[in-house]
Amino acid sequence: MSVSTTSLSINTKIVLDNDVAIEQLGFGTYKLTDFDELDCAVNAALKTGYRAFDTAELYQNEKQLGKVISQCGVKRSDLFITSKIANEKQGYDNTLKGFEQTLKDLELDYIDLFLVHWPLKDTFFDTWEALERIYEQKLARAIGVCNFQISHLEMLETRANIKPMINQIELHPYLTQKELVNYLRDNDIAVEAWSPIARNMIKDEAIFIELGKKYGKSAAQLALRWHLQHGHIAIPKSSHPERIAANADIYDFALTDSEMQQIDGLNKNFRVGPNPDEVYQKNGF
Ligand SMILES: NC(=O)c1ccc[n+]([C@@H]2O[C@H](COP(=O)([O-])OP(=O)(O)OC[C@H]3O[C@@H](n4cnc5c(N)ncnc54)[C@H](OP(=O)(O)O)[C@@H]3O)[C@@H](O)[C@H]2O)c1
């Protein structure tokens, strides 16, 4: 799906299948565990205009993030907070317990989006059943999955009462996952890109150097603009205020169709993270 390139802004939202809206550009917090560093990064992000923040039990920063957002002065209803159930806490009862701890650590009484962090063979259906319960109890405004391949989504469909609203997947110019993205579109599941700039490994690509000269933008900015024009939600992480601001300074230019295709052409099925099929089989990392 392509989106209208003229109307994009930092306030652009993607409406999920249950009518809940999430900011298309959010902020990732993986590796931000030190309180002062997280405090500085999140406040720089808020100042820039980001309102959606992505954490996970695995990142071991929910307590720190909870403290930062409780003190930040932005209304709770203006924030969109995502977290995920860790692999070792999956299964029906464990997920409910893990979720309770997440809410407590984040100092929240509801979460905007709660996700299954990775598909795991042994606890596959039970974990999702727990998320359905959390959603039905209105403790999460939306629920979804991460790192689900088409086979996992098809399997989930055989038993689920509620369809995931989002699949958060590794997605960047080196891993465009065209078949999976098309499947998600066809099934009204929003596409959220993690490692959207491939941890900046793309920076020396000739196309980014060429487009960088044309638009005065870095590879990270060009890659993020490419995500937005494809209609993906993207959650870049940085600990540097100037990069946090730069990653949102992507609304004053538009890539042409041909430039979008050239960036699509960088795909080499390269992952910065684990392969979900292997994680599923091994029941973890
Ligand atoms: N669901 C999942 O399984 C999963 C897995 C991984 C990540 N995630 C989520 O996705 C978020 C983003 O992914 P990610 O953190 O792996 O990767 P990323 O956002 O693609 O890249 C982050 C890295 O790029 C650097 N960087 C950021 N902006 C830059 C810029 N403008 N110029 C140069 N370098 C820049 C950062 O360094 P500095 O911090 O030093 O600036 C950091 O090392 C995570 O934080 C997390 O919330 C989810």
C-alpha cells in the first residue's frame, strides 16, 4: 500500500482494524536501560513530537519508562504505549501475570498495545488466549503479535477469537518481506517495522548517498521516509537527541515512485535479528 505523500506529518496515525489509532512514527527503546539516558531520550522524543513509545519486558526498562512518562507532563490519553510478553513468560497464566507486572512497572492502568514478542511452539495458542482476555477486560486497547510468519498467522487463525491488529516485524530496505507484508495488508493487520533503519547498516548504499545529495537527508531519514510512504508504522531508536529529532525530520520531501522502487531493490533477505521460524522451533532464542 502507498499512502498520500503530501499529507504525512508527525501526527499521522494508522487506524487499526478495531478503530484504535497509532502514530505512524513511534520511538523504540531497546537497549535504553539506564534511567538518565532513557529520560533524556524520551523527553527529546516528546519535545520533537513523538507520542508512541515501544518497550518490552525483555528490554528491562519498563520501570524506568513508567517513571519517565508519569513525570513527563503529557496527558496519558495523548500517549501510545506498547509492550510485549517475554518468551520465558509465555503461556496462559504466565502471560496474565507478566502483563500485570508490566502494567505495574509502567505505572499504567491500561496499555495501548500489548504484543506476543515471538511465536513459540509450546505456548502458541495459550499465550494468545491470555492476550484475548486482556483485551476483553479492556486492559489493552489493542493486541497483536511480533515476528509472526504467514504460517504462524494461519495457524493462529484456526483457534483465535480475535485477530491480531498488528504484526511488528523486522522490516527495512535489506529485508522487505514483500510476501508477508502483502499478506498482512490483505488481512487488515497493520505492519509495524522494527529495526526500521537496520541499525544504520544501510548508510553506505549508493542510492542513499545519491538521494542524500538530492534531498539533503541521511540514509536513516530516507529509509524512514520510505517506510512512511509504504504505510508502515516505524519505531526507530536512538539515544542521541539530535538523531531523535533528525529521524522525525522527514516530512518536507517525498520520494518518487522510482526512488521507492530503487530502495525496495536493496532487499537481500538480510536479518539483524533472529529468524522467527528458528525461534518458534526452539521455543525461544
Ligand atoms: N519485536 C521485536 O522483536 C523487536 C526486535 C528489535 C527491536 N524492536 C523495537 O524496534 C525498535 C527499533 O529497532 P532497533 O533499535 O533494533 O534498530 P533501529 O531503530 O533500526 O536502529 C537503532 C540504531 O541506529 C542508530 N541510529 C538511530 N538513528 C540514527 C541516525 N539518524 N543516524 C545514525 N544512526 C542512528 C542508533 O544509535 P544511537 O542510539 O547511538 O543513536 C542505534 O544503534 C527497538 O528499539 C525496539 O523498540 C522490536
